[in-house]
Amino acid sequence: MTAPVTTARADGVLIVRLANAARRNAVDMEMARALYQAVSGDLSDVGAIALLADGDHFCVGGDVRAMAAADDRPGFVRELAGELHRSMRVLQTAPPVVVGVRGWAAGAGMSLVCAGDVVVAGESASFQPAYPGIGVTPDGGMSWNLPRAIGERAARSLILRNVAVTAARARELGLVDEVVADDAVETTVLDVAGTLACGPRAAQAAAKRLVLDSASRSYAEQLDAEADSIAFHAGTPDGVEGITAFVERRAPRFAGSGRPSAR
């Protein structure tokens, strides 16, 4: 039996792939645990994470058949959500996460999409909360991440009405950053992830934290946090290199990758 999640590393990018195409990458207990193992290792040499999936569909959500078969449904669902949430916590603080979607991203699959920092969708992609369809509420961080991606009102409407949206509509809403041909999804994701991995990794991680932390700060507090952060990073090797390279009109060579970064 093949692993439900596979990993590879290339040029500072951790490539994580949902690999149970026969079941449309439904999240069962084995996949939830394997996903955590894939993203929770040593990320010190990782500049970006590319999250992809085998088959025609990204992920159709949680394993509803396993939920139905469980003797203790609430207990089983609580355990499954808890296993998935271990990965979601890692992804929130991980290097930039680039997600590539073909086919359906529903339920927990859509939650994984919402956890991405950059989302690339194929023209065939469709997104649906799905939870109301089986009489339950969201997990996987959807109720936290989706409002921040598309706005609270739109998120409430999408979840409560259980609306399925196309890739083009998801792009309009702000859930998706780029729509490409299905056969270009993986190449585009790896290109974006590779570009991020060549960037100033510490500054990118700090910028991600600034955005996430802004929800719990006042405007004045956020301005102070920004001032502290930019001053600190101006004195780091990447900050020194980036500012110097700008003045010298050349591409910066940041420490993480050792290669010139695209402007």
C-alpha cells in the first residue's frame, strides 16, 4: 500500500503531495497523521512548502464513510479533526505555503486551501464548504481562515449556503490568487514556491506573522510591531544584502538560497 502523503525536497522547497487519488484524497485518520508527519519535520532548510495532490481532485473532504461506521461518531470525528488540526497549526507558522488545486476541494480540502499563503487553481477546480451538507460545522481552520481571505460576510454566506464556486469565482472572491490550465498547476506552484525559497526567508516568515498577528492588535500596536520588525531585519544579512543590492542595481543574493532572487 502506498503512503497517503508523500514528500520530496528540491531547491529549498518541501513538496507535500496528497497521494490517495483512488479515494479522491479524502482525509481519513491515516492521511491526517501522514500529513502531520510530512509538515512537522525539520524545516530549517525550507524556504517554501508546495502542497499538491495526485489524481483529478485535490481533496473531497473528510472520510464520511468512516464517520458513519464509527461506533462513537462524536468521538471519532473529534479525533479526526484533532489529527488534522495538528497539521493546520504547523502550516500557520511554517514557511510560505503554496497550494495547487485541480478538481474538487471540498470540506477539509477547502480548509487546506484556506491555509495556503498563495493558491493556484486549475480551470477545473471547484470549491465547496460541504460541512452543512452532512449536518456538521467546519473544521480545519475554515471558520478562521476563510473570513480573512474573502471577508466575514462572504464567508458566512458561502459556508451557510454551502455554495460551490468555480475557480474563476474563487479568484474573484479572493480565495484563489491565480487560475491556470489544469496541466500547468503543478509547474506554476513549483515556480512560485521556488521563487519564494530564493527570497529573504526570515523576513518572509516575519511578514507572515505580522499579517496573522494583526487581527489581535490595535492599529497603533501593529505600527509599533512593523517598526520593530523592519528595523530588526534591516540589520540582518538578508536585509543588508537586499538594501545594498537595490542601491547597486543588481539582483540580491539572499542567504537562504545562495542564488539571485527575482525582483
